[in-house]
Amino acid sequence: MSSELATVLDLGSTKIACLAACYGKSGALDIRAAATAECKGVRRGVVADLDETSAAITVAIQRAEQQLGEDIGSLVVGIAGSHLEGVNAQGFVPIYPRSRTITREDVLQVINHSRQVVLPPDREQIEAIPREFRIDGQRGIQRPIGMSGGRLEVVTYLVTGQTTHLQNVEKAVSMAGRQVEQMVLQPLASGLGVLTAEELDLGVVVADVGGGTTDVAVFSGGSIAFSASLPIGGQLVTSDLSKLLKTSPDEAERLKTEAGCALARLVGEKESVTVTQLGQAEARPLQRRVLCEIIESRMREIAKMVWQQIERSGLNGMLPGGIVLTGGGSRLSGSADLFGDVLKNMRVRVGEPDVDGKAHGGYSFATAVGLARYALDSFEDELVPASGVTDWKQKIRTLWSVIRT
Ligand SMILES: Nc1ncnc2c1ncn2[C@@H]1O[C@H](COP(=O)(O)OP(=O)(O)OP(=O)(O)O)[C@@H](O)[C@H]1O
Ligand SMILES: [Mg+2]
């Protein structure tokens, strides 16, 4: 376990979050700084306005620097968007002479071998996460260094993204005068932020219902097996309310957070709320059930899309850890009940990061906390090619196992 400081940036669709953290003496994650800045430059996980995004990155980082009392130069950045893809890739290397001890170089070589896939010219690899090593066919090995064998195999989860979108993230960070240390899938990070070791071991889904995206990651056998970043989230719920109830976006957001419920039947028929419509000076009463029916219809769509992804993963029925909801959208009252209604037979809980230290805003920091864990856990075993490589994309920063021991 590393005692280094991790500095991370979560590019969310409603806010940029910057966090600095290290492992404390007890082994728990100690949050040394946690700051956000409102940002409208990221849409559905993708940088849509460079100036706005880099300005918000600057504000979030400066706020974190003030708490930390030191400058932040480079960061691990969480990225989302439907352009990201994860595939399972395989690599193998023969060990000569047979049965000698497997070294770090062998592991580097086998991971590199798994990365030899042909990509379309507009896509790049950003991560290769070993899911499982095999030695002479024996499966389920997490740390092969020091073991003996004649043939080393690996299954990695290879993440690729569209070059232009990745470049825009790098540009936004460099316009803010900082450097990208590594890009990490937001769905993976959200999982690391909120899942327990037991859930990871059992097999579990995390759904981070954010503002512009809902990030889904499926974990099996202690490692990530599937992920998707869906272009739908809490902002759509708000815009539905604003359109259908003819209110300002702010009034719609207030109604949603103060009186919303994701499962309308949980709300009494006689309950009422007051709504100020556009162009009206006076607020009018509205049946709360009607408000919640609008919310439910969009939340149900989100839950169904999450269900489709679980089915696509092929791991449906092998996830006794159930589903853990996080992100700002999961704070909506009744969200766990609604997901329970749609994802029949799955255990549902709402989860926020469990950390020590500074107030960190709970659910909205799930990704940032997971990024910090990723950065700290991967530092220790980072595999870097021997020659002087300066670009992070040529390094293989990899996480041995998502289960922390
Ligand atoms: N108490 C609440 N009830 C309902 N919704 C809420 C509540 N608090 C926050 N939200 C919603 O959560 C969303 C923002 O969540 P979050 O901070 O996780 O998003 P983000 O990380 O900026 O975006 P993304 O992950 O989609 O890129 C907003 O749509 C907001 O309306
Ligand atoms: Mg988010």
C-alpha cells in the first residue's frame, strides 16, 4: 500500500471534482482535499466546451490546492461517454527456461501481448486491466510474479476511446496548466469508490446515476468484466419536469430534489406541492403524485437501460452482490425501490464512498474517491517500459486486482 498522495479529477456533466487523498495509517483512505466547481462544458461525459471546462478545472483544482496547502501539477482523470469501449483481450508468453520464476518483465510482456489488437485509426487504448492470470492453464491467479511455470497467460480488460474526445480532455487539462497522469474509466472508478471487497468478490453491478450520464460497471471474480456509459441521467429528469410543468430549470431542480420520488405509488394521493410556472407571479398547488409520475417515467427508462447492459454483459444471474446505486441521481428518494421494481431478483442498495477526512459531498464524489483508490493502488505495482517514455499512453499503468486486501 502506498503512502503517496493521489490527485484526481472527475469530469462530471454538472461539476468538476478535484480530490487529493492518501492512505492513512489505519489503511483507510484519508481525503486531504475535496473541491468542486460547477461546469456546463461537459455534456454526456464528453468535453463540449473547452474554455468553460478548463476554467472550471482551474477553479476546482485551486480550491483543492487551498485545502491541501500545496500545488497540484498532474492528475489522474476520470472520463466517460458512449465513445468508450471495453473488451476482454488475451495475451500469452512462454517462460524460458521452463519452470523458472516468473518476473515483472514476463508480466509486462504478457500484458503488452494482450494489447496487440488492431484498432480503427480514430481510436486509442487508455487502460489494460488484468482480470486474471493463468499459469500452465491454471486459472484465477492474481499475482503471478515469483511463481513458476512454462506458459503465462492473461485476460485483460482493454479500454479504448475515440482519439478526438481523449485529446479534448487532455487539452482542457493542459489549458488549466496541469497534466494528465492517466485516464481512467469513470464506471470503473465509481465501482472502486463505493463497492465493498465482499461485493466485488461475489460479483456486483454499480450504476452511477449522474447528471448527464449513467455509468454502469459489472464486476465479476474480483475484477471489472463489463462497462458502459449511457448518455442519460438526472439532467433529463429535470428537463422533463421543466418542459411538462412549464417551469424554469431551477424550479424544476428544486421540485425534484425537495419533493421528488422515483416510484410514484409510494407518494400519497392527497399530498401536494407548490409550483411557480414561467410567467406566473404566484405559485400554484400541484398533486405531488403527478410530479413523481413524470420523474418515474424517466427513472424507469434509466433503470431499464441499466438492465439491458447487465443482460449484455452476459453475467446476469451471476451477481449475488446485486446492484449498488450511486451518483447524484441516486439521492432521489425512492430510487432504490424503483430499481428494485425493474431489476427483479436483484439486491439493490444506495452507496456512497466510505472514507475518512474532509467532508466530501458523498454520492457525487463516488467517482473521485474511486479514482484516488485506483491511483494509489496502481502506483505500487505500476509497470513502466524500461526506456524513457514520457507519454502516459505508452505506459501500462495497471491495477492488479480491484479487491483491496
Ligand atoms: N437530492 C437529490 N435528489 C435528486 N437528484 C439529485 C439530488 N441531488 C443531486 N441530484 C441530481 O444529481 C445529478 C448530478 O449528479 P452527479 O454530481 O453525480 O453528476 P456528475 O458527476 O456531474 O455528472 P456525470 O457523472 O453524469 O457526468 C443532477 O442531475 C442532480 O439533479
Ligand atoms: Mg459523475
